[in-house]
Amino acid sequence: MTAYPAPLSRVDGDRVAAAPATSSSPAGWIGSAQLLLLSGIGPADDLRPLGVDVRADLAGVGANLHDHALATILYSAGAEGT
């Protein structure tokens, strides 16, 4: 998949990005829930108070997120009898 920047235009002096309806924004697993929520896809009761226009009321978006910490432990033992 190749991503291209959306062209910027000016509307009433503000810069606005305009993208075709079929465009996508690949975010991978980092930040994908945030991207959905900011796009109005998620629990409506949480989005409306923040001023986000709700496009799809989906209760599970952004829920049950966990950090997956990774730790490497190295152990070295001497030979037996030393």
C-alpha cells in the first residue's frame, strides 16, 4: 500500500486537507484506536462530550487496551564445580 498526502487548500483562510472518500490512513496497531475515536467511530456517550461528531456508535472501540511490556532476562552460570 502506498500512502499519499492529501492536498491542502484554503477555505476562508484556513488550510483544509481534502481526500477522496476511498482514502485510508494506515496507522498500524499503534494509535489505531485513537484514529478511529477521533474520526467519530466509537462509543457515542464518550465522543459527544468531547465535541467529536459520531459517525458510528461502537462500544468496543478503544476499550480493553493493554500495554504489552517486554523484558529480556539474561542469565549466565559458571561450569559445575567452579
